[in-house]
Amino acid sequence: MKKLLLTTVALALLGGAASAERYVMITHTQGTDPFWPVVEKGGRDAAEDIGVEFEYNFAPSGDMSDMARLIESAAATQPDGLIVSLPDADALGGAIRAAAESGIPVITINSGLESSKSVGALMHIGQPEKLAGFAAGERAMAEGGTKALCLNQEAYNTALVDRCQGYFDATGQELNMIDVSNDVSQIKTRTAAALQADPEIDSLLAVGPHVCEAAAAAVKEVGAQIHLACFDMTPGVINLIKDGDVAYTIDQQQYLQGYMPVAVLHLYNTNAGMMPGSNIPSGPGFVDASNAAAVEVQAGVTR
């Protein structure tokens, strides 16, 4: 009888392990942006806290068709939920919509707020990008900026374009944006060239943390007096703020963008479709000289 009981318990445990929830996250990073490991950490921490399986993937090519194929491949394995960034709804919408129509609950994160519902996602977790850009632009003008340039490392990414557009909406200027690529050396070279070509530029918006660090190096190389504002946090960005080389960065708390969708999907699957009543905005918030030291320990880890 004791042997039969132990066998029954073992089978029950095996059955429980086999039926564990499994969530797949796919984002548009090429593996060069320090932003995304923090998102991945959030997802993995949530999975460990809740007791579910978690997989993370991205297309190193940065090509949207490759990302769409990753979404299709993940959907074919029938996970309990998909978590997907949405930088290009035209390129990714078909794959996401097909997954949702097959019965897989989908949450979009980071980029694609405006398109999230239309591609079949349950909700979106991230910051309103144009609003974040507008806040950055308002402050740049209040701090003396007159002519601006936006540095965009992913020209295809609608979220980054929205940041730039919001910034220029606040300044009352026409959008002035260049593609600096995701390569740090090219970012520095292209930024320096733009500043040398137009000495009237006195304000820069860098819409990624590695862009921010490279842009700061370009400003020093050119020897210009520039108001530099950035998005997201790394130890390097925090040091630039503390040194007075960056005025502020916009914090969107990307750890939440990784953690919250796993928690929400778990509740959705185990509590009869329980969902928050609306999208979850993870930002924006300002980090500047007044609070950089307080959040420094979180830079690159949970923010």
C-alpha cells in the first residue's frame, strides 16, 4: 500500500510538472541594447515567483520578418500566453493576430500601444511614447533649448518615432530626426556629423540609453554646448547625469514591462479571465540630478 501511495504521489507530481503554465516573450532587440536584459529579467523573476515556465527570444537580425517568424514558431507550440513587443504593427500584426485567433492570450509590451487592440492583444504594458516625448520636449524648452535634433536608432520602430514626434510637438518645431543605427560607433559618428553640419542645434534627444552615451561622447568630441536628454537608464547614463553631461533621462521602468505581463497572464489563465481594467502605463518618469543617486543601484538591473 505504501509503495502504491508513493507511486501515485510521484505520478501526480509528474503530471503537475507537465501541465505547468508556459509563457513566451519575443521582443525586437538585436541584442545590442542594454534596455532589454532588464525586461527579460522581469519576466524570468515573475515566472520564478509564480512558478511557471518562461522563454525569451529575439531576432538578432533586427528584421521584422524574422521577428514575425519567431512569433509564428512560438504560437505553433501553443504556449499559455505570448508577450510581444510591437514596434511595427504592419509587419507583426498578422502573426500576432493569428496567435490570438488560435486561442493564445497575447499581451503587447513596450511599443505599439495604439495598435495593441487591433492586432488582437488583451492589453498593453508600457509607457505612452508620444506623451513621454512631449514631456521631454517641454522640459528641454524650459531649460533653454531652441533648435533640436532627435537621434533614433531604429527607424522602423513606431514607438521611437512617437518619442521624437512628441518632443518636437512640445517644442513647436518640425520633426528633425536622423537614423543613427544601433551601432555605438556609428551613433557617435553620425551625431558628431549632424552637429558639425548645423551649429545652431543646441538640443539633442537620444531615444535609447546606448544612444545617449554615444551622443554624449560626440558632443564632447565636437566641443558643442548641447542640452542632451535621453530615454532609459544604464549605469553610464546615470554617471552622465551626475557629471552634468545629460540633463535628464525618461524612465519607463522596463522591469515592470517584463514582470507584469507574466503575472497578468497567470491570473487570466487561472482565474476565469481575470484582467486589469485597462492598459498598464509603466512610465514616464524623470531621472535627473535630483534623484539619480537614489535610483543608481537599480540602473541596468530593474530599471
